[in-house]
Amino acid sequence: AFPTATTIDHRDDLDRVQRELAGVPGVSVLIYDQTCAAEKRRRRKRGTFPDPVKRVIINEAVCEGCGDCGVVSNCVSVQPLDTEFGRKRTIDQSSCNKDFSCVKGFCPSFVTVHGAEPKKGRAMAVEADISGLPEPVIPTIEHTYNVLIEGVGGTGIVTVGAILGMACHLEKKGVGLIDMAGLAQKGGEVFSHMRIARVPEDIHSIRVHAGSADLVLSGDIVIAGGKKSLAGMKPTTKVVVNTVETLPGQFTRDANFSLPSERLKRAIISHASRETTHLVDAQRLATALMGNSIATNLFLVGYAWQIGGLPLTAAAIERAIELNGEAVKMNITAFRWGRLCAHDREAVEKLVAPITAPSGVERLSSSLEEIIARRVDQLTRYQSAAYAERYRGLVEAVRKAEADKAPGKQGLTEAVARYLYKLMAYKDEYEVARLYTDGNFLKQVAKTFDGQDLKFEFHLAPPLLAKPDPATGVPRKMSFGPWMMTAYKVLASLKGLRGTAFDIFGYTHERKTERQLIRDYEALLAEILGKLTPDNHALAVGLASIPEKIRGFGHVKARHLDVAKKEEAALLAEFRSGPKPEVKLAAE
């Protein structure tokens, strides 16, 4: 039994408990007890840990990309989603451990879907026809053949090493394998060092030393371009890298974080060579072909084998997959598709194009005209045709001024087209309701989940209902059941009240601020166009792009607005000061 003074509190009360204990004289003990994500996955696989049949989804149209969900959850399963209307957030359902702390982010885009399971994509082709595929030249083993298998923790990198190790045993080759997984943390680096020899006696150490790797097989481009991986390469190293961008934990703390993918690719090529480096969007291809991203690793193995990167027979690898016993048919097929991709990537890309081609908001506009047209259409749906024409008129005025006053310069019209729209389409209660009931959210759910009789639970902080947290003062989110969809339909139908005397939401400080931002931006554009020159064009583009930094809802949006206003003030002062006079040297 616990001592009488012991209290058991929810993790949400951690800050309060810490503050209370800080005021207790003498020694106090605080124990934070929570099953880690890796252990949850292991236990769920064994059936010894609760596995609720519910999932979280982010309505990508409502999301503002503020990153508050990542801040409150510190979860790497919250990943970026680049869309026509800016960077949003999405939940990586394959890595989500159902912690559900992300729903506490101050944003109305989070919905818990009860009865849902991640949709298992339908494989495009059950079999991969390798009948006409040429056999590669199997590399010879001089002393040892050194392989570095690397990737992110929890994605099956260690399993790949085990399968290849078994293939070596089946061929009676010597093999040494050591896994360097570090901390049991999702998102951490994992390296499997493998040495293959003709006989076991030829292996004297297992670790692949600097400049000695014959093959680097990487499931993650960040790890492939890291110091440990690059150190193992030499000019003749064959490198096969999955180029999908999976952002690390830093993304939870920095909403603007982006991977330096091009720099990483250049580093890999410079340490190996352009001829021996193979950059493959393996996860996208494997998921489209097999219906599951888990197939990615064996797809990469197949690719590496087909380019002559493994001193093993295909038969031995496929037999090792069978002995492993997990998803045998899928993994063998993935291995064969990897081989086909290495032989004729263009044909495989053509095959998956109908599935992998971006659609909806994920399809980016290809021209300025399309950018404008899509936003005119959205503003018509948002409010009215007249409201959309107001937008179009301002954008066209900017286009004309840019052509007349800064000939040959580009960027200002596009910036205004994007960010005037962002301000005019502010997400008030009517718009959030419309974005839930226009049909696109239900399509997103159907595309993401399988399940019968799905039930929605909405996580909201209504301005007139949500009570402030006593510790932070931030409104606490509340849960609303499936009936909220009916309420949303009613609310969406009332969008005509927006901005009128009958708009009860319009009297809040946040809504007044949003309407004022539109007026301020229009005034800013008038000043920019009046003073625009080729010399200050870049500053004008920067000023017009300031609304990109205004994201989120409620106090989160207010915080971003403060930062944006300070940056705008600095740029505007520089814009108004005009070109700096040329400083002549004394000798002149």
C-alpha cells in the first residue's frame, strides 16, 4: 500500500503537482510513471496491452500549420503535409501509438474517430513479374563484404539485418551482425553492421569501420547523410537511400523546420560517388504497389540486390523471408518490386502514377493564373462571388503595378495572391463548420480509415463555453460527439451573417482583429504599390508575405501575430527609408 500522504494524479496535472511539491518543506518525491511508446507497441503485438479501436485525424483544410499540437504532444507522429494552401499537419497512422495528447493542441482540426483502423491500401499488383529480369553480377568476397543497414528506430531495420544474416547462413557463408540501436526511442538512429565472409574464420571484427562499407542500405535520408553513415563510405560504396522526408523530433519544437534534403543528397554523393548512389522514393513506391509502407525495407533490399550490392542469391534472401514468418508473401513481392524498380524505374513510376499523383489541396498550382483561380473559387464558397471579386481586383492591381514599376521582376503578385487570400479566408466558426461539412473531410476519413459505423469525437474550445485552465489561463478543450456534424451544418448555413450586426461571433476580439488585418493589408498594399521600384521589389515581396507567419487559433494566433507585426515593422521601416546612399571612399 502507498503511504497515506501519497496522491495519484493524471499526467495533465504534472505542472500543478510540481508547483505544489515545490512549496513542501523538506524532501518530496515525484514519480512519473508511463509506459513508453516502444513498449506499448511490443505489448500490443503480444495482446497484453489495451489497444483502443480509435484513431486521431487532422482535418487538413481546418489546420493552420501552427505546430501547437507538436508542442503539447512532443510526438514525432505529427508530420508536415505540404499543400496548395501552405504547410499543414498530418498524423502518421503507421507510427501513432495512440497517446492522443496531440488533440490538446489549441486547434479545432482534431477529430477522434472511434471504430477506425488505418486503411490497408489495396496492392496494385499481387505478383511482380520477374521472368524477364536479368540477373545481376553477384559481388565477389575478397576478405569480408561490409554492409551498413541504417534507419529510424521502430521501422524494421534490425529485422532486415536478421533476414540477410539468415540468408548468409543458408548459403553457409560466414556472417557477423551487430545492432547499434542506442536508446529505445522512436525516431532514434539504428545501425546494423554486417560483415559477410566466405567462411566464419575470415571475420575478425563485426563493426564496419570508416571507409570500409561496400553497401550502405538506408531507410532514412537524414541518417544516410549523417556523420556516422558518411564516415563508412568510400568512392566505390554502393548506396541505396529511401528519400522520403520523415521529420525528426526537432519539428515538434520548430514549426518551420525543414529537412536540408538537397544538401544531404550532395553529401552522400560526395562521400560515395554519383555512379554508385541510388536515391529512391522507396516508401512512396512500395506503399502504392503493396498497399503498406512496411514493405519499404524489403523493397530497398530488392533494389540493392538487383544493382549487385549483396553477395547473396535471391533464392536465399526469399527463403530467409519465409523463415522469418512475418507477412511472407508481401515481403517477397516487395523484394521483387525493388528488383524491378532498379532495372526499370521509369516503368514502375508510370505504373504507380495514378495512385501517387497529388490531388485536392495536396496538388500544387502550376501557374500564377491557377493560384488565383483556385482562391477565387474558394472565396466564393467561403462567402460570396462579390467577396471573391474584391480579392481578384486587388491581385490584378498588384499584377499591373509590378509589371509597370518593376519590369522583369516576379514574386510580388504571387505573394499577394497567396496571402491576401489567407487573410480574407480567416477561419471563423462559420468557416470551420463549412470545412467539416463540404464533403472533403468525409472523403479524407474514408481515404485514411477502414471500419464500420465510425463515430466522430470533436475536440474544441468554443469561445463562449470553454473554461480557462487555472494554471495557464488557456481555454481547456472539450469533447463533442457525432451530433456536432449536424450543428456544423446549421452553422455553415449561417455564413451570410459573417460581419453583420447579427454575427455574434464577430464581436469577439479575435474576429475583430482578423477583419482589421485585412484592412491593414490593403493599406499596406496601397503604400507598396505607390512606392514600388526595382530596387525595393524584394522588400515589397517580404512585406506582402508577412501573413505567412500568422497561424493558429486563439492565443496561439495572437502569439504568432505579435511576432509577425514586429517583423513587418522592421521591414516597413526599411522600405520607407528608401535606397541607402552610396558611401564613397576617401580615395574617390
